[in-house]
Amino acid sequence: MALLLNRRLLLQAATASALLPSADSSARTSASTTHNRGWRAGVAREIITPETPVWLAGYGSRRAPEGKLHDLWMKALALESPDGTKAVLITSDFQGVPASMSDRVFALLAEHHGLQRDQVLFTFSHNHCGPRLGDDLIDYYPVEAEQEELVRQYTDLMVERTVRLCKTALADLRDATLRHGTGHTTFAVNRRNNREADVPDLLARGVPLTGPVDHTVPVLQVTRPDGTVAAILFGYACHPTTLSFTRWCGDYPGFAQLQLEQAFPGAAAMFVNTCGGDQNPLPRRTVELCEKYGTMLADAVKLALQQPLMPVSPQLRTAFELIELPYLQIVTRDELQQAAATDQGIRGRWAKRLLARLDSGQSFATGSPYPLHVWLLGSELKWIGMGAETVVDYALRFKQEHGAGTWVMGYSDDMLAYIPSRRVWEEGGYEGGSNLYEYGRPALRWNGDIEDRIVAGVDRLFQQATRK
């Protein structure tokens, strides 16, 4: 609870700062001067490939990479409706952005650009060929003072770059038309229901794979009055884990974005992971397969853009809340001491770090703050932003409940853990079982009401946004 209160205090401070005059244009302007406009949109991009030997993030080799296949990117789409309401969506090739980084970005955007917390959605693809950031997955990595300093410096630089990126996108706000459509591609496989080793043979024999999936590819096209394409935003529910090697690369989303930007010169192709927490690209482990899946995704986007697209009415309403997700049970000192004595890997490092916190007089929170967004673009698009590694059940449920035009963007704002549905929680296993220690949490499992709490939070946000 103390952690949630601290995050809320930061949110209140950022909101208060947003009410003060800014050196840049305010994020909300007078409706009287804008009522004749349609949408305005601004686009920006930044290369984020490290120039120092920061280690690879996630499951990789936990060491500095040996070159790159292509650059890593962070991109921003700024939107403004006729009443002057603004919002910025950030996409990135990061494995995971921790709250310790994103909260700094949100505070600076409020202070310098008047963007309140509900107006910024910071997504990351969950690419495992990207760099470490801050304290994300801190216990995955052996402690090395030199590496920790490189990560600190790189994270500080990315905070600066993110704020600069958003400033550039806001400065680029110009007349635009928004249209949306939907594509389809099939390389995502539910990894809980299909053993990776079995998938090639099953596909070769035409045996249907099992388990819930979401093979839709939502697409948003942003065009200028002269018909040029400024941005293509698209999503897919699948882990970017085709590759497991030591080179920088955006995995299949990186290849898809490159292909789309080649097909639409001058446009920014932007990818969001739409709840791929339990979905893998299978088979995998080769560059050829990675490029193949990138091509499949890019082709799905291109085909969607060739179909009649639906216009998005120029109205923008946003809502945000940090809800509390309780843990099932806080870890005890005895449990930590046993893990520290018997495990030399992630669990052992986790236990030793938490024991040091207890020894310094700290106590553990009983839960974690969890970010939720709802953005309504006209009456046609309903965007739901959810923190961390959401399983596909959330996308399927929310799309059924809220209807056509619903996008559910997982991997937003904070890479705090896997977020299981009630079904996955009851089944257990990697995404729903006792693995919160991998994310540094002072507990092994979430409480079983996690889905109910999230659904109730999303319902509240829809009500708030609709009333604006």
C-alpha cells in the first residue's frame, strides 16, 4: 500500500504541474479557437540502440551484444482533437520499461509540456534483443558494478530521449485524417497449450493447435491532407522472442516496421503488443523465421490498408488509474533465507536483495500499483492500456465486452510481472503460478481476484472517459 501511495503522490504532483503555465504550448487549449478543426497529429522517432556495452535484457545471454541486425527505435504519435485535448502514444523496441523510469518521464512531461498522466501511454514491444533498463528484471543479472553504472547512464539517457521525442511529436502537430481497419496473421501460438518441440510436426501434419489466441492485427493509418501517410500504428498479440542471440534487433516487430516504412516512405510504422503474454512465435530461433514472421505481419497490415478503412471521428477522451493488485502472501524472512542459501541463480539473488531490505528496516508492500488506461478516439476506437505481460484472455474478453474497435495494449507503462487471467491463475504454470520473484516482487503469486480487479478498473475508466 505504501508503494501505491508513493506512486499516487507522484501522479498528483505531475497533475499539479500540468496546471501551471509551460514554456511549450499547453496540452489542453481553448475549445473556442479549435472548434473548426478535425484531427491534428504529430509524429517523431528516435534511435535507441545503445552505444555502450549495456547487456541484453530478458532471457538472452545476459551480456553485451556482438553487433546488430538493425537499429532499435522509439516512436511517438501525438494526437489533438478539435477541443484541444492532446495525448501521446509512445512505442518502443524495449524489453520492458520499469516504473522507476516511466514515472520520471511522466513527471517531466507534466512539468514541461502540460501532459497529465491520462494523456501519455508508454508501450514497449517486449523485444528480448533489446537493452536493460533501470531495475527491470533486476535479479536476472549477476551484480557487476560497471554494468550497473552503464545501465544507469543509459536509462537516464532514455528518459531524456523520451521527453525529447514527445516534445518533437507535439511540435509536429498538423492536420490529419485517422482511419482504422483490421488484418489477420497466424504465427502466434499459445505456448501453454502447445509444446514448442511439437509445433513443427503438428503444423506439417495439419493438426490444429490448441489454446486461445488472438490473430487479429488492428491497424490505424494517419494521413496528411495531401494524402501522404504520416504513421501506421499496428498491433499483434505475441512475444517478440523469435531470436535468442547476442545482437541488437527488434525481432519480428522490428522487421515488420522496416518493411512498412520501405513500402510507405516517410511514414513511421509503430508496433504495440496487444496481450501476448502467453503467446510465442513458433517455430523460432532463426533469423530466417524472424524475418518471415515480420513479413507475415507487414503483409497483414498492407492488406488491411488496401481494404476500405473506417474513419475515426475527431474526438479524444482519456482516463487513467493506478489500481492496487494484492499479493496472495508476502514472502517471509525464513523463506528468503532458505532461497538465499540454496539457489545461486535468479531466486537466490532475489532473496539476498530482499533480505538486505529487511535488514535495513524496510517492510514489504502487500501489493503493487498497476496502471490502466482507456482512450476513446471518436466513437470508433476504444484503446485499453494495461501494464506488463497481460495474457491473451484480457484482449479476448475486453473485445467481446466493448465491441468493434477495441484495442487492448498490454506491455504499457510498467513491466512489473505476468498478469494472469482467472483461468490462467487457476491453471498455474509459468504465467499464472509462483514466479513473481523473477520480477523482484516480495511475493510468489498474485491474489486470485486479479482479473476481477482489473475488469472493475477498466469499467470505471470507461465511465470516466465517456462522461468527459
